[in-house]
Amino acid sequence: MPTTPDQKLWTRTRQAVHAEVARTAMELFLSRGFEATTIDDIAAAAGISRRSFFRYFGTKEDIVLGDLAAQGELIRKELEARPADEDAWTALLNALRDAPRLGQDDATMLKISKMLYETPSLRARSIEKHLQWQALLTPEIRRRLGVAPDDEDDLRADAIVACMLACLDIAGEAWTRSNGSRSLEELVLSAVAAVRPSAPDPRRS
């Protein structure tokens, strides 16, 4: 059934409110601290009720990490579009690097990253989101390795994706500790080299 003009307007309105609440909440998180900011604080600042807040977000953590789930879909699409002659590791590295970025500028991302690594509940939820990435990315890596979709005994694809995401997390934490002064890409490559010493440099000239 075609979408009516009223439905389109409702969707646009909902998206606009969602974005405004998220923007307001992030400003509070970065100025007051994540744990010091309550849902009531966010609702009051955004001009909505507490009940309305829960129509858009399940938890405070969802506000910070909402883009992470969407980013996983972009990486999956980039991975599936990588050239067929790229091996699994190289295709995954290039997909992580080349997928369109969602979110903030580098300075704001650094503040968010510090908040994430310093807040146990956020760190736990980020790991949960990366498990969703693993479910998204593993099928394509299995295909590149020639693993049958129903082969439960071949764990290579699962191991490669899990290692890559662990390297990404370790590199992100190191980038945060350096206050963004180190290259995140170089940190990721360094971490990958530790678990795959013979890997060729995947960076294109």
C-alpha cells in the first residue's frame, strides 16, 4: 500500500524530533557527564515528557550508540561491494575504512569516545553493538572463504570478524588515550598486524 502524504509528514516529524532529542541529550552528556545526566534532564531540555522520551529511545545508552548500529549496515554494504580478488582480511579492512561515516566531527567524536571508554554501561553496550556487526559481516566473509552457509564447523569467518572488531576497539581506545593525536587507521593496522603478522598492507596507493 502506497505511503500517504500524512504518513510521510508523520515520519518526517518523528525523525526530526528523534534527531532533536538526540542532539539535546548529547549536549548535556558532554557538558555534565553521561552518568550525571538523567532521562528527566533530557526530557526537560528537549521540551518533551519522560513518557515521550521512551517513544524514541529505550535507554540513555541508545542515544550515544544509536549510530553504531546504522554504521554496521554501511560497512556490510561496503564489504559486499569489495573486489572479488581481495582476501577476507583485506576486504574487511578496506570496508571498515571506506564505509561512509555517520556522526560528528573529529573533535566531538573524541569527546564521545572518552565518555564511552570511561562509562561501563556505554562500554558494555558498544560491545553488544559490535556483536551485531559480527552477525552482519560474517556471512560475506564466509562467502569469500568458500564456506557453506550451513557449515557450523568452519569457524574461520567468525574468528576473522571477531579479531577485526577487537582490533578496532583496541585501536579506538588507544586513539582516545592519545587525544586523537595518533592516526586511527595506523593504530588499526598495527593491531591487525599483531594477530596476522604476514598480512600485506591493505592501504591503496
